[in-house]
Amino acid sequence: MKRVVVAGMGFAGVRAARALAGQGMEVLLVDRHNYHLFQPLLYQVATAGLEQESIAYPVRAMARNWPGTRFILAEITGADLDARTLRTSAGTIPYDYLVVGGGSVTNYFGNDAIARHSFDLKKLSDAEQLRNHILWSCERAVAETDPDKRRALMTFVIVGGGPTGVEFAGALIELVRYVLSKDYPELQAREARIILVEAAERLLLAMPEKLSAYGAEKLHRMGVELLFGRRVVGASGEQVELDGGEIIRAHTLFWSAGVRAAPLAEALGLPAGPGGRVPVLPDLTVEGRPELFVVGDMAHVVQDGQPLPMVAPVAMQMGVYAARAILAREWGRPLGPFRYRDKGSMATIGKSAAVAVSHGLNLRGYPAWLAWLLLHLYYLIGFRNRILVMLNWSWYYWFHERQVRLITDCERSVEKVE
Ligand SMILES: Cc1cc2nc3c(=O)[nH]c(=O)nc-3n(C[C@H](O)[C@H](O)[C@H](O)COP(=O)(O)OP(=O)(O)OC[C@H]3O[C@@H](n4cnc5c(N)ncnc54)[C@H](O)[C@@H]3O)c2cc1C
């Protein structure tokens, strides 16, 4: 029986594994985490809206329903591509086919100071650490008598006006205005500053201008300060430096201004294209290696003159395609090249406010928010997770309360630890 190794159980890996299960092949699933993480909702864990368990799902719980699959919890450290073996912390794993979906990491564009003194959202622990830090900043602000220091503790700078930056900014201002203002009556809600810095002249560049303008207007009315055409060039943990030398005193810097392919691509010795992503052929294999598929954020595919974005729908479609390509080859059937079918994109801004574009249709406000809600619930893995998330969202919708206001690690929350 031929063996397929699926390296990485993100959006692409899970789809590939599901499509390969029960098809007469041995399927080995490898990941450094024993769960699949729903990254698009990490910002809600960071802003005390969701418990971390509700956006993660154990791989073994999925695998037990997928005939012929087995999970190995291991760090993948390298490969011998000629010998078709993967090196992992759990030993060497031979394969006939390899599907690599290692995802991406935050790109700081070589700025070490920003990397050291900013928060990002990629892992569950990042979200918990950021939530701890936000709540700790409030605790410290309450005890602070110097008004300048107090203001710096309550100033949050967000870099990047893409969906992650916009969603985080909206969720954070709602947390401060509706929830923390009640928890900390000593702090004036208006003392808190949330500043979103975007290098371009508008938010949500992938969306039509009208929707960007709606998003910006909505955030502005909610109290988020928007700085367009500006860049953050430095950080020290107590202040943030903008291009032109302007300094903002702020203890929190959230970086969502770029991603690059996961280091796994380099560890496997794969060719590197823009952003470290691996250039692949139209069937998602690496040139000269017909048994090696690269999928999801790690794969660089140009379609209609544009590189495909690093988003979950692209990853899911690539994962399914790679599985089908392997099966087609085994069964001696033809399969056309990979083509991404874009069903649209969306971003939520706050309660009852979102923007969405799908099949040429532009939605904003409540209908877009409802569509966002339903789609995220649909794609979340696990019935219990869906119930938990729905409960938390309903609770917030009706009572303006975020339940997960817990500081779970006091020491690490004060200083970011690498
Ligand atoms: C905060 C945030 C918000 C986002 N919001 C949206 C959104 O609203 N809509 C949208 O479409 N997309 C969104 N995305 C992007 C989306 O999550 C990614 O495009 C998607 O996760 C990519 O899927 P993937 O399978 O390529 O990688 P991932 O889902 O990142 O999975 C990669 C897997 O590989 C594993 N791995 C990596 N290296 C190793 C190694 N060396 N050894 C073992 N295992 C390894 C990881 O543990 C992980 O499980 C968001 C991303 C983030 C971080």
C-alpha cells in the first residue's frame, strides 16, 4: 500500500487528509500541534471573546473518523527528497507522496526591534499572551499615578489595515468601551487610544473602495484613530516610532502587516519564491518532484497574472486538489491543472458591522455581519466548538459582556517573551 504523508494539519492539510481517507492508501498526518487551529478567530481569543479551546480541534478526533489515517505529533526538521524521507522529532518517515502545508509566519521585514516588542497572532499561545497583556495593561494603568505613563499603558497601536488588523481593532475598541470600562471604573474609557497604522491610503485593499470607505468610517465612529500612508519603523516596548520620526508612547504594538512562508519550506530544502513561498507547477507539485505537493500559504501560484492570496479558502481548495491529483495518478485518470475558484472575502468590523464581497455582490453592515457569522460557524470544526462560539457571540450580542477576561500568566504578560 502506498503511503501519503501530509505535513501540517492546517486548512490545507485537513482537507487533503479528509479527501485521501478511505481511498486504499496509508495516510500519515504529521504536525507539531495535536490540534487544527482556526486562525481567523484568534483575534477573538486575544480580545477575551472566545475560549482558546473553542477554536481548536484535536487531529486525533478527526483522524479516528478517517479510515486509513494515522497521526504523529512531531516537529518536521528536514527531508531527504531524493530518498523520499521526512526527518522529524519522532524519527524518519518514508513516503511515496508528500503533501506539505506548513502555513506561514509573521513577516517583520528584518526589523528585529519590532519583532521583539510587538505582538502577533499565529498560534493559540500568541492569542492568550496578547489577552493577558491587554488585561495586565489595564491593571497597571489603574495603579499608575503618572497620567502620561497611564496613557501609554492604555494606548494600543495596530499595524496593518488588512482583515486581521481591522477585525482586531474593532474587537479591541469594543472590549475597552463596553466591557473593560465597567470592570475598571477608575479608568476613563476615552483615555484608551487605539491607533491603526496603514501604509496604503485605504483599509482592506483586496476589497472595493466603497467597502474600504465603509470600514474606515465605521472604525472611526467607534473611536479608532486611523493613520493612512504611514509606517511603523521602530518599537521599544514603551513607545512606537513612525516614519518621519514621530513617536507614540504605547505599551502595546500589534503587528499584522505581513506574512511569509513557514520556515518548514527552507528546512525541506524547497525552492523559495516571493515571501519565501514555494513556486509550484500547475498541479501544485515542485518542479522535478512529481510526488511532492506544496499547498496553502506555503505555495506560490500565479493565476490570471496575480499571486493567489494567503487565505483559508485557497488553502482548502489546494488541499483537496492535491489529494485528488494523487488519487487520479494512482487510478490512472486525468486531472486538469489547479484553478482557484474565488467565492469572495469578508471582514467583520464590530457588532452588526462587516463588509463582504462575493460573486460581484458587495455587502456591508448587518447582512455582511450575519454572512460572516454563519460562514465562520460553518467552517469551524467540531459541533461542540460551534455551540460554544455561538453561545459566546450571543452572550456578547445581548449583554455586551466578554466572558474570558482572565489573566492566566502574570509574569509573561508584562514583557513579551520570545
Ligand atoms: C490572525 C489570522 C487571521 C486570519 N483571518 C483570515 C480570514 O479571516 N479569512 C481567511 O480566509 N484567512 C484568514 N487567515 C489566513 C488563514 O488562516 C491561512 O491562509 C490558512 O491558515 C493557511 O492554511 P495552511 O494550511 O496553509 O496553513 P496553517 O493553517 O497555518 O497550518 C499549518 C500547519 O503546519 C504546522 N507546521 C508548520 N511547520 C511545522 C513543522 N516544522 N513541523 C510540524 N508541523 C508544522 C502548523 O502547526 C500548522 O498546524 C488568517 C490568519 C491569521 C493568522
